[in-house]
Amino acid sequence: MRKDSHRIRQMEKRGRAKRGPIVFFVAVIVISASILVITARRPSGAGFTITTNLSSIETTQADPSHFISTIQKIPVHIDGEIEHPGVYHVEEGTLLVELVEAAGGFTDEADRSPFNLAMRLTAHMKIFVPRLGDPSDQELVQGYTSAQKGDRKIDLNRATREELETLPGIGPATADAIISFRDANGAFGKIEDLMLVPGIKEGRFARLKDHLTVSSP
């Protein structure tokens, strides 16, 4: 009996040993067949697909026009008592004070009182800076028309300093002189009375008269 039991166990071991390679071989066949089936069902040319969310990525293409300046340059002429008189090309809307700085500033003999340094420049304008005490009737600001003021006339009896400074060739000092004269002598009876203000003579008045009016005192 013992010999039979021993023989049976040995036979079982040999059977398991023989079945091991068979099971492995069958498993390899099954796996290979599965891969072939999957490959056959996949559309031709299909491959791995990587999906990314590109909606949050903005692509900006450089526009060559961005590298070309679109700012218009205009010619203006400044002359007289200025360190470097001449024609300058400035951006449209440049202030007179900026032009004066670009031209080196006023000379020591310059009479800057007639000017509104906050005036915006327009194309082909000419600025003439007179000498202190010079009675010259030369037009100080050429090319500055009433259209640039909206054709609105300034009331000498009601105008503020800021409103007076919008007049061609009227700077802070002259605006203050007009207001001081009005406070000391009362309302202007006619626009010609403006020539009674120190520093305003016939030539200067001629450039202003089309922009002036007086209300009833």
C-alpha cells in the first residue's frame, strides 16, 4: 500500500510538471490572439491620441504695422527770442511749452508774457517771441484761427483768467493784467478799451478783436 501511495504521488508530480509548460504555452497563444483581434479592429492609420485643451491658449501673430509709427508729425516754426529758432517737427497736439523746451528755451531778453504756454500746436503754425519792451506789431502767433476756438468770443467783462488765456497770444501775465484793469476801472465799455491795458497796443489788439465781445456793464 505504501508503495502504491508513493507511486501515485510521484505520478501526480510528474503530471503537474508536464502541465506547467502547456498552460504557459496556451496563455501565450491566447494573449497573442487577443492582440491580433484588437489590431484588426482598429482603423487603419490609427495611433495613440493625445488630447490637449488649446482653447485657453491664445496665439498672437505679430502685425508688422505695429512696428510702424502712426503718430503724425507736423511742422511748426518758432522764431525771435528763443535759443534755437527754426522749424521743428512735433507730434500733433504738442503744447507750446514743449516746443519752447525743444528749442532750448526763451532767451534772457524774451517777453514770454503774451503767450499761453498750454496752447496746442497745429500744422504750419509760426510762433514769434518778441524782446522785452519791443513795440513790434509783428503777429506773434500765425496760423492760429478763430476756428480753433470754436468761433466762440470771449466776454472781456466776464472772462476768467483761464478763458482769457485761450485767446491767441494771451499768457498768464497778460490775462492777470486785463483782470486787474477791469477790477480797478470797472467794466469795459467796448472792446477797443482793451488797448488801455498796459502791454496791449494796436497791433496786438488787431489780432484779438475778432475773438472779443463785451456784455453790458
